[in-house]
Amino acid sequence: MLDSIRTPYPHLTDGVITLRAFAYEDVSAVVAACQDPEIPRWTVVPTPYTEDEARGWFDTHEAIRATGIGAPFAILDAETGVFVGSIGLHDIDGRSHSAEVGYWIAREMRRMGFASRALSLISQWAFNDLALVRLTLLADVRNRASQLVAEKCGYLREGVMRSAREIKNERCDMVLYARLATD
């Protein structure tokens, strides 16, 4: 099951977007995208975000994939190859056949359907190729855009987890969404 994460790392596409492993040539695009205050507002992305931080994050990807605990992907426009954002599976648990999914989209690429396409694509890969049975997604209660993406992709709201995450030294309430392989 989790061998699908390791090698070769998959390229996933629906013809409109492509998900692939991050490459060091993505560093400048990732750094530029993460200058948008909305990305660190809703995620654990540090502020300010530098090239050293991007490279350091990329350096962790091989170990994350090798151990089977995660699957980070760059989101690209399939036609142009332009960087769109990031999506990944986190905390993959082979015993419970579950994982959490998280994503962000560069400001200029928002409201074009890329987030929902990426979430649908990675969800299908997780269910079909990794044999996961449950995916969860946490969205800050104030981040309605992320909640709408989850709902559009068939994730069901299960409730609010009070003070569930610390983001920028603030405890945040998070809406818990889940999707099952049988949904």
C-alpha cells in the first residue's frame, strides 16, 4: 500500500492540473507564493518565508516519503507547467488506513478550481493506490474558502475541534472534515 509513496514518486493528473514531487526549481515559486499573508494566516508556513526555509522543507520530503508518513505534492497547471500551490497527505497511518490532507494555493491561482481539482485527485489516489479508507481535513473556522473546497470534494463536516491547532502562537478552532473511500 504505502510503497506507492516511495519510488517512483507518482505524477498525478486530470489533464488540467498535475501533482508531482517538489523540485528545487520550485523554490522561488514557493517562496513568492508564501509571501501572500493569507497562506501563513491559515497554515503553519512561517513568516517571513525565505529560500532557506523552502529548501529545508524540500529536504524533508524524501524522508517523509521513504517512511510512508506523508506525500507532499506540488500542484502545477498541466498545460503550462506554472506552479499553482501545494497539497499533501500528512500523518499517514497504515494501521488505521487514514491520513490528513492539507493544501494551499498561490494568490493569483485562486478561484480557478485548482484547489478542488487537487483535493479530488489526491483523494482518489489515496483511496485507490494507497488503500486508505479515511481522509481528514482541518480548516480554521474562519477560513470559509477552504471549507467550501472540502465540501465541493465530498468531504463531510464532522464538527469543530476547539483549540485544535496552534498557528502563529494562537490556538485556533478547526472544522473537522472527513471523506471515506466508500463515500
